[in-house]
Amino acid sequence: MPSVIRIPEELANELDRLAEAEQKPPAAYIVDLLWCDVRREKQREGLRLSAGAWKPEDHPELANGAAAYVEKIRSEPDERFDDAMRDQTE
């Protein structure tokens, strides 16, 4: 069911101006803004709820940091790619 929310006139004018700059109807612009904020809040909630779930002892490969681990796996040969290349030349 739709709700009516009263907002200050100054804010309404600013939202109208921004919506016009985006070439969107004001209501669509405001709904997009609200959805962006809802998604951001859900992500924050998820991060708060998962705090402490990641234990360093469960991921020893990251002992030297995630960047070092990513660099290590990027520098390793990609066997799947090598296999695919061999298949194409045969």
C-alpha cells in the first residue's frame, strides 16, 4: 500500500531539481534514491551480522594478506587455459 510521507519544502524542491537534471519523473527519482539507500543499509546489516565469522585460522593462505595471496594465484600457471590452448592446436 502506498504511503504518503511529508518532507520539508526545501528538500522537495531540491529533489525536483535533481530529478529534472537526471531527466526522470520526481517520484521515480526518489524511489531510485530510496532503493539505493535500502541496499546500502542491507549490506551494512549483513556486514554487522557477519562480523567475526571469518577466522584467520580457517584461512592460513591469507596469513600474508589478501593482496599477497591474489598475486600468488595470479602468478601460477593456469592449467585450464594451457589445456584449452593445447586442444586448439591438436
